[in-house]
Amino acid sequence: MPTVARYLIENVGAEPSGIELLIASASQLCQQLSCSDVTLVVPVKNMFRSSVVAKVVGDGPANELYKGREVSLGNGTMMKIALPRDIRPYGDYGVVIAPHLTNQDMDVVDSIISAKAIVFLPFNREDGVRWLSTWNPKVIGPSTWSGSQASLSQPILAELQRLTRLVNLQTGLTHPSDKAEAKRTLSELNGQHGAVDPELVRQWAVNNGWAPRHAEELKGLAQKCLR
């Protein structure tokens, strides 16, 4: 399975300079990775033409993107927009750029397994650090944020690995028996090996075969069981 390169641009707020760097970086990455398409993921389409992204690309290109057409970024690179609901994990993507998406929408973007690269421009530091801690991406531009340095103990890792072997990772905790097994495992961990941070459970799951949205479900269950 190909590895998706991931890049983070540290950012707070809806600053045009962040969007400019995001689009310029996407164009450069296409040249480096020998691809010609950029997918700009936006949270909702009806607000796109009034967004900071539209202001940066200009009225003409923004209208073309809104209509579902591609626009040129130069050097043969074309950009189109997509909504999170349009993302297909096994779709054919070049460089995917994600400005100001929520954690839930980023989990959808991060489900893509065949993109050349994913570039995230968070709206706030908290979302950016969460993504940084999960994926350990390369940072474009200034690098001042630090990901979580905490880790899970070996007994906890062993139990999570056992759970991962038992659960159908294609469906996560959808099946009642898988959810029950996860609940049993997490409940048994509660208090036995010290405090367990549910966010660390999510990060471990994402890096060990769980789809991002299923890892988030595991975190939610951990929040209930690990008290």
C-alpha cells in the first residue's frame, strides 16, 4: 500500500497568507511528485464564493471552481474542489489540500490511501497539534508547534494490539460483537496500568490500521470506559 505524504502549515485564523502558502505549496508538490491535479476540500459548497479561499484565488477562478470546473495553477497543474462527502478512500488523487476543516472532516480526508500528498491548513492550533501528533507530518513554513510526547505503556499496547487482531477493521466497531470486545478490553485496562489518555488510544489506532473515523469511535468508547 502506498504511503501518503503529509504536510502541515501552522496557522491560526482565516488569514489570506495561509491560503496563499497552501496553494503555492500544492503546486510545488505536484511538480515534485509528478502529478497534475490538486483537490481542494471545502466544508460546504454554498459558502465557498464568500470564503477567504475564494478571495485569494479571485472571483473568476472561484466561480469556475464553484461550478465544478477545474482551474489552472500553472505548469500544467489543475485544481478542483470537493466536499468531504465526495471523498473516496480508494479514489485517484494527486495532492489534496484541506484548509480550515474540522477534525471530523479531516478524518474523512485522512481515509484516502492513494493520494500523493495531503496538506492541512488548520484554523486553530488545537486542531493542528492533534493532526501533528497523529501523523507526524512535515511542516511547511515556520515550525513552532510540538506534538504530544506522551506514550502508552507496553501492557496497554499489547491489549490494543490484541483487540486490533480481533476486530474487523473494515467496519470498526459497527458490529455489536466487535464493540463489546472493545468495551471489555478498555474496561479491563481501566486503572490496571495507570491513567490512559483516550486521545493516545485514537492516535495509536490510526497508526495501526484503524480508519480515522473508526479510531475516533474507539476514542469515544475509551472516554466512557477509562474513568
